[in-house]
Amino acid sequence: MNALDHLWARGCDFLGTKTAIMGGAMSWVSERHLVSAISNAGGFGVIACGSMNPALLDAEISATKALTGKPFGVNLITMHPQLLELIEVCIRHEIGHVVLAGGVPSGAAVRAVRDSGAKLVCFAPALVLAKRLIKSGADALVIEGSEAGGHIGPVSLTVLAQEILPVIREVPVFVAGGIGRGEAILAFLEMGASGVQLGTRFAAATESIAHEKFKAAFVRANARDAVPSVQLDALFPVIPVRGLANEGTRNFLAHQAATLKRFQSGELTKEAAQLSIEHFWAGALRRAVIDGDVEQGSVMAGQSVGMVTAIQPVAAIIAELIGQAEAAHAARQAQVPRTDARSHAA
Ligand SMILES: Cc1cc2nc3c(=O)[nH]c(=O)nc-3n(C[C@H](O)[C@H](O)[C@H](O)COP(=O)(O)O)c2cc1C
């Protein structure tokens, strides 16, 4: 057994995989091809249901099953109006792990997943919520730092990991956000994580169906290019989403300014103004991922985008991460005897 096998044994056991590397669900990106590639490479692929209806999810799960016999999960957004029907689809397909994202899940959703025998994975954005989620039935937690791509919370993984990993031992905890190399994976496992979740690096994988221009933007970008969406005025909240700065993000600021003016002049009610701001990005992730409009679309990406330097097959990404983690561990081990030797000599 090598060091990693030992460090992430709990995570592998929970997921039923060879490595405790989860492919974070990414709307439009995490579909049958990427999900099956991650699972076939020894990781744990997760389908992003996003706004799919039950029939579409049903078809996506069937198609993924046709491409892999390995375990994979399904990520559902808690505010989806058909959440319970989507859970039923997962149950019919005997999906082993359901991830509920986008807020604290309702008791009904938690019960529906758990009664089916599937394992429930929830996102914990703070220690108090982590404890509450475990009490209400979560079998594992993901803690996702603000370095991540997509919708983000306010706290970095560095801090969340220190707050949560030393305290939560009841369930496996997977860490996400900003992870691009194996050295970081090793460090979080040593801090007590059971596994990791990566999104950005897999979005640019060969098997990802994201448009060539989307992947090329990832290869070009530096960490500093992946920025959270900016809220112009306290009156009109903007849900922070991390993505690559482009014409779309600049236009969003101009749109907020114009909408604010229309509200101040009495042309728009507060509700209408808020809706107009929320609707600005409707369909924008699809435009970037599928149509390749990386200028006007929403190019969601984590700060780890700076570590995407090429379009690689999923298996190569996973092998690279493991190689880096193992090399870092070996280097540390090699230092231990020298320190011991010195202290014996003294
Ligand atoms: C393009 C993109 C779309 C995403 N969509 C979702 C989503 O639909 N649901 C979700 O729970 N997380 C979503 N995420 C977050 C990922 O699942 C994952 O937690 C995150 O990417 C991890 O951080 P990293 O990008 O630094 O690896 C998305 C991330 C990206 C980059």
C-alpha cells in the first residue's frame, strides 16, 4: 500500500473508487463523456443535472452507464422545482451517491435520498452548517473554497479546511477549490481530508465536450484572470460566480449601472430591476461551454485555471496529480531520516 492509498482510504471506500478524486459537477460540462472518463480513470465522475428535467437526467444517466461500469454520482441543485422527481430518477437508476448543491437541502429531499439507500453528499460552507448537515443525514461533505470556479462562498479553502477538517470526523470530508496539483492534494489529505474535488482541470480535459475555444481560454488564462462577479450596489445583490474576466463581465457592470439608473428614475420597480440583473447571465454558461462564445458567455473557471497548461486526457490528469502527490510524499519521507540522523548524532 502506498502513502496515498492509506491517506485517502476512507474517501475511496466511501466512493467505491481507486482514487478519492471527485470530478466536481459542472453544468453543461459534466455530462456522460467527462463523467465516464473520470470514473473509468479511477476517479469519481459526477453528472451535473443543472436545469435538466427528469427525462433529460434519465437519458444522461443511461448514457453514462453505457460508457462506464464504475461508480459515478449525480449532482442536483436544491432549488430545482422538480428536485424530488429528479431524486426519483436517481433512485430508479440505483445511483449510489447523490450530491445536493446550492443550499441546505429540505428534510424531504434528505429523506428521499437516504431512504433509497443512496449516500448523500452535501456542501458545507461553514463549520456550524457542517454539523447541522451531518445531524440531518449527510453521509459526506464537500467543503469548497472561494478559489473554485462557478458559484462561490466567501471563504477560501485554506481557511475552511482549518476550521472544518480538525473538527469533523464523523463523515468523510472532500475539499474543493483551487486544487490543480498533487502536492496540494497530499497536503489536504494530511490535514484530514478524505479526498478532493476538482472542476477546472477536468473542464479542459480532452474528453470534456466544452467547445475548443472554451478550453483554449483555460489554457491561456492565469489564476488572476478567474475573478468573482462584481456587485455594483448594495441594493441589488449579485450571487458571486467565479469565471474568466471578459467582455461579458465588463458588460455586466454596465448593465447593473444602467439598471440602477432606471430604478432611481422610477422607470423600473425594485423587483423588476433585480430580475433584470439576475437575467443578464441567463443561458450564458451554455453559450460559452457549448457555442464557444468566450467573450460574451460566462466562462466559469477556478483560480486553478492557471495550472491548466494543456488539453490532456482525464487519465493523464489523474496520473499527473497522483505522481506529484507521491513525489511530494517521498521527498518528505526522505527528509525524515536525515533529521532523525542529525538528532541522534547530537
Ligand atoms: C464551468 C463550471 C461549472 C460549474 N457548475 C457547477 C454546478 O452546476 N454545480 C455545482 O455544484 N458546482 C459547479 N461547479 C463547481 C465544481 O463542481 C467544483 O466544485 C469546482 O470547480 C472546484 O474548484 P476548481 O474549479 O478550482 O477545481 C462548476 C465549476 C465550473 C468551473
